[in-house]
Amino acid sequence: MKRIKTFVMFMLMLSMFSCTDINKQLEEMIPADSRGVVRIDVKSVIEKGQLTDEDGNIVFPQSLKDVMSKNESAPVSEAMTLLRKIGIDTDANIYCFVPKNTFSYATLIAVNDADEAKKVIEKQSGQKFQTIEKVDFLRNGAISYVIDDDILFIGKEAKEDADSKLALTAKGYLHKSSTSIAEDASITESLHKENDVNAYINVSGLHNMIANSESLTESLKKFPILTLFTDSDIKAFTLHMNFEKEGAKFEAYVKADDNCDYFKLLDATMAKADASFLKVIPISMNYIFSMSVNGENLMKLDQIRKSVNLVSNLPSTDMLDFRSMVNSIDGPIAIGLSVGNGVNISSVANDNWNIAIAAKSKDAAAIVERIVAFAAKMGQPDYIKDGRHLFTYQGMPVYMGNQDSIVYTIRLDHELEEDFYYDMPDVRERFASCPLGVYAKISEPQGESYFNFGFKNKTDGDGVFYSMHEGNPVITFLEILCQLNKTEQTTQQQYY
């Protein structure tokens, strides 16, 4: 009996070391200069989601199958279909990363049988593997598949390239030809935390990506306020997610030197957290973002002055006096969004989104008067309804007013006859404690799910995901991801 126990303990230890070894190998394949890395603890997610049968095969519950079937072209649905069929090593992590060159993003997956995995990929893609640069390579549109020694590499091309270059680049990763993240303690420390998902985002890599992208550079010229974040001297962001019995918890951290300019900026511009703006955010809004600022200090920043000047130089806007508007802000600036009737959620630029904008101001009444006068000058007279100014824009009602020093504007595709978020304790508590906060409400056939997150100080953020319907939170979360469809189809002429 004693010998049996010793043998069992030996096998468990061998299994543990084998798992650690394969994960170390995968990390050694990821370049240290990657712009971001995500580590998924496959074994933990499968166990918590109860995604295996008695024989250890990956199985999906019917509710998840139904969602995947209805959204079969969605990226996560496609990925999960592939992962279930190719025979992944469930003791190994999955790593996703953003390389510096050649590929926009890439994934490393350990498989049990390379030959079986190739058959599945060939059947699903309709293409055939061929040997290029001494590795098995298959190209399906902008996606490259490379298998070598039971490791599957999947990469999305950054721009159109020859098969030989794509295969050679992937081979370089698989054969560990450059300095890896395994040699960077700051990255591995973040990735090795005991969570289901860990992510490390290299901000310097983000700087390089923007510099090399003409479209992003042009966007920053139009919206210079964004450079407050893109030009900061933050080293990295880390994000950590862990599933629990009733949902999931998130943690996030900003990695930067104590005396960095970004922290000095926050010290000067951030104001005290305040949830009072929720009194004017309708309950129909699905997404809320808020940031508490000191307007006078904010206007001293070059990026803000440029943004205000852009708006102030538009025809007939001088009477609004945007400079004094920004100066008067002393608390949260918030925006709420929801998808209007007939609007595709992936169409971010659609002009028919329902929207609510709110800001706490020391001069709220005067600002409302100026905006009403400006609207009248532009041929948009208002009338008062329930104490609010009411306009019409493209056939949609627009409400405006001042409540408890909160200036607000609300545009809806329906009459404003609903409650407001201030009456929801969990949302109110989040924004009352976090100068920077985010909230999302996701509607599903089974019921609604919620995500709220915020930074209570300069470096530490936390959040939760939870659902109002019964069910496994892992399954619920995967069902939501499977409904995120592609925003555009990539062709050989649409690389970025």
C-alpha cells in the first residue's frame, strides 16, 4: 500500500513538472519586445467551466453550442471550434502575443498530436499544409498556421507577405531565436500570478505601433487629448482575471516610476470621485465611462488646449466659450452609450447611438443658457418638458439641463421615461469610489450580465463581472465573447 501511495505521488509530481516545463518552453518562444502578452490557464478555465467529459475530451454545453452556431463567423466562436477539435494539451497554457513585426497578433498552443491537428485545420480551412523553411505551413487568407514539434503557431499577418517570410518568422519564434519574455522578470512576474487570465501590455510597444501607423497618427492629430495616454511614460499595464462561483474578479496595475510625468499629470488634474452624475444617466444606457478632473489644471495641458482650440475654431462656436466650460469642470466628465434601434453594435461610428453626456461644473446654469442660445441661433429652438430643455435632432429627442451642478445632454431614440443609474447601489458605489470608472451591461437571451471596473488610485484598479441569470460564469462569459462579431472583413488589400 505504501509503495502505491509513493508511486501516485511520484506521478503527480512528474505531471506537475511536465506542465511547468511546457509552459516555460512556450514563454521562451515569445520575443521580449512583444507589445503585449496574454496567458490563459487552460486547465483552470476548463475545470471551472466543467468543459470536459468523463474521458477528458473538451465538450461544450448546449447553450454555448447554440450561441456559437448563431455566431459561427465571430472570431471567438471560430477559435473555440478549432480548439475543441485539434486536441489541445489541456495541461499547458495558451499564450497570445503581439509581435513587433510581420504579424499583428499570434497564438501559441500545445497540441497532443500534430498530425491530427493538421488534419483538422486542413478540413476547416480547405487548404493544405506544405513544408516551407523546414516547418509545416498553411495559409488561409491573412491567417498563417505553423506546426513544429507539437506546438501550433497561429498568426494574423500585419501586411501581405510571401509564404516563405511568414514561415521563417514563425519558425524563429518556435525555435527560440531571440531574447524571450522568459528572461524578463517584470513580464513573467505578471504572467505567473495565480489567475485564469493574465495580460501584460508594453506601453513602449504601443508608442512604436502608433508611430508606424499612418491612420493612428492621423487620428491623434484630430484628437490630441488622446496623447495624454499614448505619449505617457508608463512602462506597462497588467490585467488579471479570475473566475469565481458567481462571476469573475479583475485586477489591473499601472507599472511606472514613482516620479514619472504621468503620475504628476494625474496628481495635478484628477479630482475626487463623485457618482452624482448618475442622476442624469438613463438606465437604458449599456456603457458608462467617467473620469473626475480639475478643469483649471486640465486646461494648462498642451493636449487639452489643442483639443479645445480645434472645437473653438469651428464656425459660430465662439459664443459657447469652450475654454470657460472646461475651466469650470470640478468633478466627473461622463459619457453613457447604448445601441439604438436597428443599429449594429459593431458600427462604432454610427450616428444613431443613444448617448448621454454629463459633467460636474461650477458654472452649470450659465453653460446651459449659452448652449440653448447657441441652438436657437443655429435654428434649433427648444421647449421645456419636465424641467428639461427639449430639442429634436434627426428626428430624435435631445434633452438638456442642469441638475445639482451637473450639466447634461441626452439623445435617445425614445421618450425619456425611465429611471437613472443613481438608484443602482453597485454602480453608484463603483463611481463614488473611483475617479476613473467603467460600467457595461450586456443583454443575453438568458438575462443580463454586468461588468464594472475602476481605478481608485494612480496604480491599482479592480472590477467584477456578474450575471443576473443562473449558470456557470465561465460559460456565460464565453457566450458573450462568441457574440462579438467582426467589425470588418479583411482582404489582401486591407492589411494594416
